Amino acid sequence: MKRRSFLQQLGGGALATGAMLGIGCKKEAPAEQNAGSSSKDFKPVKWKMVTTWPKNFPGLGTGANFMAELITRMSGGRIEVKVYGAKELVPAFEVFDAVSRGTAELGHGASYYWKGKSEAAQFFSAVPFGLTAGEMNAWLYHGGGMALWQETYEPFGLWPLASGNTGVQMAGWFNKEINSLEDLKGLKMRIPGLGGEVLARAGGTPVSLPGGELFTSLQSGAIDATEWVGPYNDLAFGLYKAAKYYYYPGWHEPGTTLECMVNKKAYEALPEELQVIVTNAARVANQDMYAEYIARNNQALQTLVKEHHVDVRKLPDEVIAHLRELSEKVVAEVAEKDALSQRVYASFQAFRDQVVQWQNISERAYLNARAG
Ligand code: CA
């Protein structure tokens, strides 16, 4: 069943990738050449993929599996990728170092987990009041973002790839009402990256924890509140059992990019056609994960509301306005910390400013029109 569903997904992905790479022309190759390349006259490259997610976790973990399987199958088995969940080979937050030193060739996570390595890294996952999923991809692929990300990871011997997107997240799980910015004061909340910096400025205490530790931390009271992703993922962790209110929108993560980092030496050792396969497997996985979240979130939200009686609340407009004001300041200040962060921030801001003009008369105007 699992295999069938993978093959169905691969069918769509492989077609898209074929068109993208223009490999239609290779179909003209003589039959014996095809037969030759499909026989096992090669020694497979064996790669490990370590992840920050629990093994097979919906969307994130299965997205990592999907990408690994794409690489293996698209390469006709010339690269065999074995996936490890968090803690199986290394703990979640050691993924970056593990791939950097070559313990594993691939690492699946989110770049804001590595702000201790590089402040600039945070901009490639999510920026509060920043870019949506479609806009992130536009900046990364066609707005100079990818080149800056490569430059950011270069000193660590890593080659970054965008490999998933959650879309707009939820603001998180709280055990008290949030009626003003005051209510965030003294709040110990799991919230990573730049969103965490904003919470700190609002008087809260941001904590960075891997997903697998959220439920027990919230239930034991080690943290007062947490955000994770959205209904599809938050339902899977059972967060509704440990908090009363579920707030939206996810101002801090408007379209989070997940990453697959590649050990650069291992990547460069591949022949060019295998590099293209790795790169485009990520591209397929990137769009597929976003589609999955859009398809599944509302179903999970209905389960949370109807079966588990979760109290879903919108953050008051005044709170959102304050957070937006604070975010603009905090993000600009973080960018002041080093020259690379400044350049990444400048590129990100310029892209946001220009894309907003188009989005206002396209996506936004249409969503308003549809709402009636
Ligand atoms: Ca999140």
C-alpha cells in the first residue's frame, strides 16, 4: 500500500522532473544503451540521511522519506539512501554537524535550528511577517535566495536544498487567553528562529526544542506554550491534550521552508547527472510537501474541533499589529549582527517589498473576491 502510494506520487513527480530537465530527448537513446544503464554494472553510492524529525512523522518525516526514495529510484539505484529519524543515528539538533563532518551525507531539517552556527541561516526557513510558501520558492529559485543560502552554508561544507514547505503555520497552543501583548510576558514558549527573537522582545522566553520533545514538555509544565506546525502535525503529536487554546495565524512562520542539506564533498563527488537528480528530487519533494499540508490541514482541524473540542481562536488584531511592529525591528536588528546576515536581509526585504505589490492584486485580491 505504502509502495503503491509512493509510486503514484513518483509518477507525478517524475513527469514534472522530466519536463524540468528536458530529459525527453534521452528517450531517443538506443534500446541496448537503456538496457546497459539499467543493469547493475555499477557500485551503488550508499548515503545516510539524518533528520530532525521523529521517524515517519506525517509530512515532515514522510517528506524526508519521499525525497530519499526519489533519489534512489530516479538514479536507478545508483544512490541508495537510508533515512534515520531523530536520535537513531544522531540527536535532532546535531544533524547540521553530522552532515558537515560527513557522518551522514544528507540532513533533513529546518535552517532556523542552526542560528547558533549562523544568524543568516534563519532567513531560509521562516521570517515573521515574511514570505508565504509560494513567495519563498520565488525568492529562493528566482530571486537570488538560493545563492545566498549556498554562501551561508559554504563554510560548513554543506550544500543546501529546499525540500518541503508547511505553508502558513498556526500561532500555537496556550493554556491562557492571549488578549494583549502583556499576556506574552513571562511566557516560556517553544518557538524557534526569528519568531523566538520576537517573543523575547515581547517579554517572553523562547525555547528551542525538537518536535519529539514538545508534548511532554508542555504537559509537564516545563514550557507554558508551544507552536509546532499546523493541525495535521499538531494532531499527530496530541498537543490538544496538553493545552486549551489553539491560536492563529502563524505570524512567525508564514511559509516555512524545510531543508535537505548535502555534504558538499559527497555531492561534488557525484557525476553531474546524479547531482541533477539529487537537486531535482528536492525540488519535487519541496512542492509535494506543501501540497500535502494544504490537502490535510483542514481535515485535521475539523477532528481537533469536533472530536477533541479544541478552542480555536484568532489572535486579536491589536496583538498582531504589535507583533508586526516588533518583528520589523527585531529582524532588522538580528540582520545587523554580521555582514552576511545584512546582505541576506537586504535581499529578502527587497524581494518581499516588490512581490507584495503583485500579490496584492493577484492572490490577495482573489482570496478577497472569493470570500465575497
Ligand atoms: Ca513551527
